[in-house]
Amino acid sequence: MTMNRKFFYIFFLIPFIANNASSQMNGDSKDQIAKKFEKLSINAIQEFAYIQTSKDIYETGEDLWFKVYLLNSSTLSPSELSKTLYLQLVKEDTKKAVWQEKYEIEDGFSDGRILLREDMDEGNYLIEAFTANSFFADSSEFAAIRKVKVLKDITHLRQLRAEFDKQYYGSTDSIKVKLLPVFQKDTSKIDITATLKLSGDVQSVFQTTMKLNEEKELLFKPQTLGKATQVVIISKYQDHSEEVILPVTCRKNPIQFNVFPEGGTIISGIKSRVAFKAVNFNGEPVKVNGTLYKNDSIELKFSSVHDGMGSFDFVPLKNANYYIRLKESLSDSTYSFPQIEQEGLTLRLLSRDKDYVSFLISKNFEGQFENIYLMVQIRGVVYGLTEAKLDRDLKIKVPLADMPQGIAEVTLFNDKMMPVSERLVYVNPQKRIKIQTILPDSIFFTRGKVNLKIITRDENNKPIKANLGLTVFDKIYENQFDSINILTHMYLSTQLKGRIYNPGYYFNEKNVNREAALELLLLTQGWRKYIWNKANLNKRSSNHEVVSDGIKGSAYLAIGRKRVPKGQVSILTFSPEKDSVKKVILVDSEGSFSVNQSLLRKWEGQYIYLKPIASSKATIKLEFINPFDSINHALISKRISTPLYSAVREMKISEPNVTKGGAFLIKDVIIKGNTKGTIRGKYLGSLDSLAKFNTPYTTDYVCRGNILNCNVHRNEADNRKPVEGEVYLDNFGRKERYHYKPQKYTEEELLKLFNLYRTKAYYGKHEFYQPNYDKEYVPISIPDYRNTLMWAPSIVTNDQGEATVSFFCSDFNTEFVGRIEGVGGNGLLCTDFFKFTIRKLKFNP
């Protein structure tokens, strides 16, 4: 019997709707669902960290400037939970940390610098940020990362695209690699040596010379192909060379092809949408064309439409056998299809606009009207929960006005309050801060002054206050293939598990199909990978802290490492500065203590010294817990989640129009001593003098036989200190008059001698250098080759949403780019960029 479909429109009211026809028990059940869910979300990560940097590419010897945004994980407004930022710089391939420091967090923001040593290795580095409320031991992924590249010399870097003519190759196919031009006006030549290898064995070699403004095609005819087939390209220009490795995708390297039913299940007799995704063994998207078969007959054909993703609609039939074949697949062309359920409920997205999202709920079994429940939540906050009667089909229209921008999870519950279908949908992309940057011109002269006006507006074009970070730098230091920004990080990378391919595509307004592509991403990335999904929240029953806002340690008795007596030990903390106020830290009954953030802030840029004090004569030792040891131990079990990008290959050449010969580079100067264990601080220097000229601190001793430094009785309890001018025997029985010889102590030995301990406070604040050519005269003979013209991490627009920033150009006559990112107090985010050109100022005689 055919039933007429009935459609009902149900409008959400925030926060909850109670249907008058429902029983009180059902109403209580609705509230319980919401309360249980929000209780679970409390145990999720409480704040997200996003890292903004002054550039993408750096040279050794430079300062790397950064700003970290700590935002509330639900509202995305600045978080005031954490007070201490732990930040490290790690070499990506070796996982070795080359920088580890603590920085103060103020009102949800922290900024500072990292010193890139001259002797650093070239390569990719990861900046990693950790706080007590964003990094936990029981999370499976870590996303508070920013990737940067460090080079010895930027003038030898150019990015060269290399493309294969096919996505994959058969055993008899020829391989063509096309090298694409970098700069249309650059006629520099480089020598290319390209080698086809299989498991390290050379199959063929191709040598050529090419200009940077031309294309070049490399042709290989392989003897055989396998998983380890590679094209290795070595480029040479004068004394510079670089190796590039391109993995060859072949039939023996199967793709991963998966299908994802909308809502999680396919129900017989109900029109269903099925999304699919294809990636190669590197996780990169693969274009596919395929056919859905039903009982060996063609049901429909489909093709991917964006980054290996696509979808198709069909009405499944029970007892039918469905399978998929891909055209020219990399492996076995037949793929199984998800199981078709005989009966159940489905949730399907019908339409969307800026005001509403409409869903169709359907069932395929007979029976009386059934109660169903629909819940909408974003980042752990329930924005709507309603119930209705379902006959056969039910249309639900969800208003979006009171929801923020982001990924909404829509969950359908049956009459037993069990979730039966879930769906992710991206809502309110227009809810963001709009930034307008106004420059007086697009071209400026070297050392000219630039006045930049910044205007911030909300989606209704009303002024909005925002905390912004601004950088202006030479375009050569830009990684054009890294599209990470605060929007991609907070709205996608922190919300979905797994690596996202080219996330910047979905927020670039130039991409007209970005919303449809984002829809496919959410269908294929899967609601199971949404971190606020109930199943994922259930896995996090509690947060296990890895670091805290203070530096933790323990106190113990020197003999036997026993626990200190309860209430009898305290620690005196002080700075080596003159007239420093001493603070007392109490040691608890477990022997634990903490140097809190107020002390780390008070003595910022210095060491904090600690002296254990006991009421008895017992010697007390202290031991610190290194927070970075705890961090890196916890990282071992986590997936490092950084976005994926297309295979961008880099080759080094010379830049013919830029020279740094004889340039005076304006940088912070750091003077480092070469002597190991040098006493640098005044405080340790005074202790060093005290130890040298006071015999109580000498290591010399006299045994009971009146022998100075006796080899036999070295560790006797009754050994005594020698007295200046007294006569003692040496180990050969000869008499000699004792004169104290001052010992040269290392820092570690000196601290041990006085039973002192120290820990670093917050890393000191430093000011980004900017010349002021309105007030300072710098002769042209001293070149200004600053590649970063402006780094302003804390620009706050006023009540009119406006701010003005001024800076001066350097002597680089090239194109510069500016980036602005930030957040408003209401959780709205923003990012924008601008560019201008600097031309050399010519003087007429």
C-alpha cells in the first residue's frame, strides 16, 4: 500500500522546545539528553591554541616572532584559563627539539620570539604550543602546530612545481614529469639531473638544462614499477644544489576508496545520498570515475568533483547486491558497498541558505506515529532539541540566527532515545569579522613611511573591537602553498580528526564552489571524526593534566631519598637582582612544591633561585619535573595533525636581482661565551668568589692520621677541614704547609656547593625593531635590508573598529605582503591580507 507523504515544519526555539502533546516523562528525557551531553563536553579540551608567525620561511640567525591565541573551545572567545605557555621548536624529520621556553599568557594571548641559531640545520620545523587546558594525556591528536621552513640563505630558494602526466601508471606506461615555470621574467638557467629509481636501484637517468621561465618535460621508460618507485631530481646552480624526491603512483600502490552513507546508514526503499573519497598511499586526493552496479547491472555512474570526493543519490532495494567499480583503478577495480538495512530511520539534508537548514527524516516501516527527537550542537553546546511525531516523512527546518559559525552536528534519536542517524553541516560562514585595510598607495619608495588604516566590522557592518596580529614581510618568505590561518585552524583542524587536505580552499571566497566542497568534506571526513561527537566524548571520561601553570618539583632527604618530614620544610625563592624580595614556598606532606605563575612573571627573563630550609639539621634536596619531558612523553602516543597539501617541490637557485653583499642587517645581537660552565650572573659570580676564598667550601680534607687529602681515608666520617698555614703530611709522608688554592667552579658545581637550585622564569619580552626615519638619520651607505617591516602582535581596534599602524620600508625594492589575523571578544574570527611594492628611490644630481 502506498502512503501519502506528509511534511511538517518544526522551528527550533533556543535552547529547547517542549511539545505540548508530549508527556512529562518525554520532556524530562529530552532535558536529560541535553544535560548529559553538555556534561560530557565539559571533559573535552577547554581551549584551543593557534600559532601565528611573522613569516613562513626564515633564515638561520633570524628572530622568529610568534603570537599564540588561546581561545575557549566552545565560544572561540579569548580564554583566561591558562597563564603559562610552553612552546618548543622541533625539527620535523628528527623530532629533536632545538628550542624550549615558557611564556606568559595574558588574557588569552601570548607573543614572543624564538632565536634561530646560525648553526641550525636547514629543513622543516614545527612550532608546538602547550597549555594546562589545551593539552591532555588522553587525547589522540595534537593540532596546536605551525610548520615553518628554515634555510641558510633565502636568496637561493625558489619553489618549482613538478607534475606527472598521469595519476598512476601501469607496468608498460612511460612516465612523464613536467617541470613548470616559476617566474616568467627569470631567464636563469639550472642544470637538472633526474633519476628513476626502484627500491634504490637506478633504472634510467635524464639530464637537461632549463630556464626558470620555461617548461621542461622529463620522459622515462621504466623496466618495471613498484611501491618504491621514485623520480629523484637534483638541480644545480653554481655552488647550490638540492634533491627532490617524487614518489611514482602505480597499480601496485592501491588507492584508498571509501563510501560514506549520509547519516551513517543506508535504509532499503528510502532515497539515500552516498559520498565517496579516494586518496593515494600518501593521503593525497585522486580523481576517480566509477560505476555503481546492482546485481551486475549498471545502476549509475559517478565522478569525483573536488579533491577525490563526490556523491550520488539512489534508492537502494533490499536483497539486491551492490558493488562499485572504478575506471582504470590503481588496484582491483571492485569495491564492496555498505550493508543495506531492511528498516530504519534516515536523516537527509534537503536545502540550506543563510537563514535555515532543512532536513528530511524518513522511515520505511509501517506502524503508528513514532516520536523522534532531533538535537543540534556546535562545539559541545546544544543549540536546539525538539521532538515530533513521524508518520513516513517529516521535514524539519532549523533556524540559524542564534548559532555561531562552525560545524553543527545534527543527531536524530528514535522513540527509545537512541541515536540512529547523525549528520555534520557547516553553518553561518558569514558570521566573522570583516577586515578592511587602507593604504595610501600601492607603491612606496625605499625607506618611505607607510600609514596603514585597519577597519573591523561584524557581519552586519557594525564596528567591532578586535585583537589583531599584523605582519608585513618580503613575499619571497611566503609559502604560497600553506593556507593555514585562524579560520581553517579553529573551524576545521581542531574540530575534525585526521589531516585535512588544503583547508584554506574552503575559506577562500575566490573559490565559487567552496561551500559544496565543504559539504563533501564533512560527509567524507565523517561525523565519527567530529571531536564533539558523543562517542568521542565518551572516550574522554576525564582530563589527565600533562603540564600546569607552575613548575612542579619535589623535596626529599639527601640521605636515602626519603620523604621530607611533614610541615618541617619550606623553600626560599629569590632573584639575583639587588633588593630582590624573597618569597617562601611551602612543601606539602607529599614533599611536593610548585613555583607558581606569579613568580615566573615577577622574575621574567631571569632565573629563580631556590634554597630549601628545614627545621632540623637534615640536608634537603630538590628535584624539578621538566614540563617538556612530560610533554614529549605524552606526544609519543598522539597523531600530529597538520594539513596536507599538494606535492610542492623546492629547488634552490640564485636570485639575480637581490644581493646582500656588504649589507648591515638590523638584528638583535647575542654574545655567547665559548667557555663551558661560565659564571655569567652577578649572583653566581659572588658565590664563586665566596667559595674560592673561604676554606669551609674547599673540598680539601685532613684524615685522622694528619694526612692532607688522604687516599686511604677519603670518605671517613671524622675527616676535617684543613687550616690555612698549618703543617700536614702528604700521601708520601712528606711535611708541607697548607695554603688554600681556590677552585674554579662550574655553575652546576657552585649550585651544588651551596645546595641551591634554579629554574627559568618566563622568557623575557623583546621588542621588534623598527627604524624611525622621521627622527633618525641613517646614511644610504648603511643598507637597510629588513625583510620583515612590521610585526605587531597586539593591535586592538577601538570602539569604532579602527586602528592605524605606521612603519618604514627597507631597501629591498620588491613586493611585500601583509597578513592580519585576530579575534573579537564575542568569538568572531578574522583574517585578511594585502600587498604593495617598494621601488628604489632615485636621486638626481
